[in-house]
Amino acid sequence: MAKLVSKTYGEALFEIAMEADRPGGPDALYEEVSEVSRILAEHPEFDRMMLHPGIPKQEKVQAMEAVFKGRVSDELTGLLEIVIQKERYGELQNIFTYFIEKVKEEKGIGVAHITTAAPITEAQQKACVARLLETTSYRSIEADFQTDETLIGGMVIRINDRVVDSSVRTKLNDLKRQLLQIQLG
């Protein structure tokens, strides 16, 4: 249900961003959404107030307008108001995440989460990104590198909902599963 909510509102925001006559196009709204998302993450007390069941919706809307009206576009302020009125404020970060991913997809920017068993050098990171650019249709890649020693060796690459797992851990687990299926006798 939560995924449907974030998709519905995020898609509506994306359609507004893509309107031909919108000043700055999708980039302007993308920047606003990114900044508002960052600000809200830095101020969890605002979230607590917006999620508090004892505060009437109208007071929440007034607080939101006091903070954001005139500082962000009317479209974003309108979305915030609707989200508060429909009691979907708890999904706001997911809505923003969906919108940001959609804009990146439209611009041909891939987001890769790459996990290796040991830290890799900057040159290896660049080579990995270059290889991803060769094998995907993206124009650029934003790569997030992490290490996980439990992989033993190799790497796991996740882009959207595609996963390439070439870790030793997975290969050993596959081998174990195959050996357990062999019937002796």
C-alpha cells in the first residue's frame, strides 16, 4: 500500500515537472524536492509535529506554509498540502525518493549500489563505473560503493531492481545447494 501511495504522488509530481511550459523544466523541481528532502531529514522535529495525531490538519498545513510557502514552488507547496490533508505525510520521503529516481531515469542517470568484499581503489571504482556505462543504456552512473566482508570475494551490483551477484559467498551457496541435491546410491 505504501509503495502505491509513493508511486501515485511521485508520478503526479513527475508529470508536473515534465510540463513543457514549466520554467526550469524537471531540473528546477528536482532541485527543490532534493533540498526540501534534505531539510526535512535534518529537522526530525518537524516530522514529529506533522505526524502527531493530536494536532489538527489545518494547523499542520499552516505550519507547512509558514516554513515553505514563497520559498519553494507553488506545485511543491500544493503537494505538501495535499499530502498533509490526506494524512500521507509519513510517506513524504518515499514520494520524494520515487520522484527523484524517476527524474534520474528520464535524464539517463543510473544509480548503482556496488558492494565488494574489500575496499577498492579509486581507479578500480572508475573502471567499474566505465564498464557499467558500456553495458547499460545510461548516460552517467551515480555509484555508491560499500564493503561487506561476508561476500568473501567478488562483488554485488544493484541498479534499480536488477542485481548482478558475482560474490564468492553466493557461488559457494549455489555449490552447496547443488551438492545437497545429489542423491547417492
